[in-house]
Amino acid sequence: MNLTVTEQAAEKAKALLAEKGIEDGYLRVFVVGGGCSGYQYGMALVKTVDEEDLITQQHGVKLVIDPDSAPLLDGAEIDYHEDVMRSGFTIFNPNATKSCACGQSFDADDGGGTPRPCSH
């Protein structure tokens, strides 16, 4: 599994984990069907992992990915941006063949997922 997280994203994730009182927790990154392009990214702060999950640690934050999401996130980079217009995590995914303008969904060569309208 080749998923990277920038230092800025790792620092934000660690701050969020500390804020929730789960400093030893994980940032779960996943992909689900849906979104306006076919797949949709998701993230959650979790205390535990499943036995089949893939775990990596970078810049002091532990990332966990389920086996179904792993191929779709292979080679992706998680970053965190903060500016006047918006702030939040972003994912640059080389597996995405097209992305929605909202930046939260994508399609891949396998054509999986069922597109839905953007919620923005």
C-alpha cells in the first residue's frame, strides 16, 4: 500500500485525534461508491482497526485503510489546506480518471461506483 500523508495533514490529524481524546487512534481513509463521479472519499477518526485493515504510519499519525479501498488509494497523497475560501483534507489520487468539481468524488478505470449528484 503506497499512501502518503503530508506533514501538514499529519499535524492536523494528530490535533484532531488529541481533541477527541484518542491520541493513540487512527485516521481511517476509505472509498465508497457514490459521489457525483462514481466513488467518494471518506475519512474518520477511529480507536480500533479490523484484523484485515492495512496500517501505515507517517509523520507520527497512523493511517488505516480497508482492503477494498486500498487499490483505489494506492499512490494517493493526503494533504491539508487552509485558506480564505475553505479548509480541509484533500486527496490527490493518480488512479482517478476524472474528478468532480467538488473534489470529494472520482472515477477510476474500473468504472465502479454509481454516480450521484453533488451535495454541495
